[in-house]
Amino acid sequence: MVKTQYDIGDTVWIYGISVSNEKPSEGQIIHRFNINFDGFDPSTVHYVIAVDSHIEPLIEVRTWETISQDAEGPVGGFRSLTGKSAEHKVLARTGINLNKADGTAEEFDRVKDHLFEDGDPSPDEIYAAMERSQQTAVLPPLVFKEFKKPRPRNYHKKRNKPQ
């Protein structure tokens, strides 16, 4: 079951805090609020999470989609992906909207079906594709600048002239 509502005081795990970025960091919900401003969905609840650090708690603002309910699993947004439109949901969260009226979703399905209908490509097909990409690649020539040793500056010494 995917947890979409958190209470103040709940322990949660979030990614992107630790240096390794592989393990989630443990935090605690300290506040929840909604943003009533243009461009934000007023029904979306934002959570303020305090993550302990050596100096003082680090404060993060997240939604349930970017919070993991336990230390083992993915964030809530990936846990909720089920059904036929899971790919569309993932791409929509990354900024690609495939549900437009211009037929982009159908085109994506057609390309996806074409890519995966024959199974894995053979080694000969991979080699041919690599050769084609090398032949069509246009790279600018590599030009090295000639290194010239800088000339020493001419410093004129002031001579003491007798008056």
C-alpha cells in the first residue's frame, strides 16, 4: 500500500541529501501546508522535513511523491505506478507530457512497439548501427594553439643622475 498522507511527527526517508545519493536520509515531518499560488495545485500537500545533521537540522520541502515511507523502497511516486500508463506517468513527472491532443502519446506507443517488437537486436545490427553513427558523425577538427614562451618585459631602471 502506498502512503500518500503523512502526519506531523512521522518518520520518512528522502533521497538527495547524503553525499553518496544512493541511500535515503531519515527525517521527520515537522510541518505540512498547501500552496495557493498560480502554477501550484492547491490540493497538493507539501511537507517540511527535518533531517538531522552535525550542525543543525536540514530542512527540506517535499510532496508525498518524493518521500519514501521506509528505508528500503522507492519514493511514493514510483510506488504508485501501476497499470498500462506507468511509462506516461514517469515521463510526465520528468517534464514530458504525452497526454497532449497532438497525438504524441500515440506516436510514442508506435515507436515503443516498433523498438521492442523484434526482441533484442543481434550483434550484427548493433555493429552496423555503430558504423552508421560513426560515418554520419561530423566532428570539428581539433586545433591546438601553439604555445609561445612569453617575452620578458623590459623594465627600465632609473639611474641616479648627479645634479
